[in-house]
Amino acid sequence: MNIPVLQALSLLHRCSTAALGTHSQAVPGYPFVTVLPFAPGPDHSPWLLMSALAEHSRNALADPRVSLLLQAPADDVLQQARMTLVGELQQATPDAALQARLLRYCPEFEQYLALGDFSFYRLSLRALRFIGGFGHMGWLQAPAWQAMPQLDLAAEAAMLPALAAPGPHVSVLGADCHGVDYRVHGLRQRLDFGEAVPAGQLLARTQAALAAGELR
């Protein structure tokens, strides 16, 4: 089945945690699964922050081939969208602009970085399996993901103050050509455009969507 890439993109940006599956080094031949928070980079690649002491860190360093399961909170998990990303998870050092974005999405990362033994890891996507509900499922390959237009980090940072939404419990996390991410009462929410919007029109599109009450 042909899966629209924007459906998978929207799900990724609405999730804040993921189940990470690595190849166990302690029990060879078996998968090892744990749950971690993650933040999306400007190219929509998931970034994780992991301790050198963690079992999953040792596993990923020995064999970077991993899977990442994402699903938004739901009462009936089989009726809700979910997806599994398959790729290589490798240590990477974000520059200052990228790290600022990652910390907006996961402010708890800052306290872990202060401990000194935590490192960032970026998932390089090979393919993903998306399930949108019963009978709606299929694979997406990396080229379709990589072909999406990206918003420059400097452009994002410059427009963030103007993207703020009203409300004491709402904060803006990040923006891209397909939508804007917010934290609302502690949960990530996505203001989806449903299409790629040029950087020069992103602010006006967001403000119109906020005025229409599309962020709840």
C-alpha cells in the first residue's frame, strides 16, 4: 500500500518517546528493547541522548542496526497509528543551533548532559513500516523521507518568537516546512499544514491556523 510520507511525518512529530530495539550483547542473538525520549532534528531524524553505562548504548556501539517504535498515546493501540523506523543509530555531536532545538523538545536532556557520560545518537533512516489502522499499512523507504524540503535552523530560530501560541501552558518547540510543534499541558502536539509550505509563508500559515483554533 502506498503510504503518504506526511502521515508518517506527522506521527513522528506528535510522539515524545520511542521503544528502541537493539542487538543484545549480553544475550547474543536476542533483541533488547527499552523506552527513551527523543527529539526530531530539522531533517526529521530522531535524536536520542544515552548514557555510556546503559545496556542499549553498548548494544548500539557494537551493532548500530536498530529499530524505533513510535505510537501516540491511545486507549486502543491496535486502532491507532504507529510505525517502526529501521536504520543505523550512531553517536553524533550536534552544533549549538541543533542542540538548542533538541533541548527545546527534551529539556530534561540538559540535566543528563551535566552528568558527563551522556552522548547524542542520531538515527539514520533506512526504511519505516507505517500502520495507520486496520488495513492501512505499508513501507516507506529512506529516499522518500530525505526528499522532503527542510527548514534552515537559523530561519527556524528567527521565527520562533512569532510562532508562539496563546495560553499559559503552551510553548513552541520547533518548526519545519510541514508544520509546527508545540507542547500543550506537557504533551507534544502538531499543527500540521498537510503540505510543504515555503519558509517565507510559514509564519502567516501558522498564525492563520492558530487563529482558526487548529491547535487544541
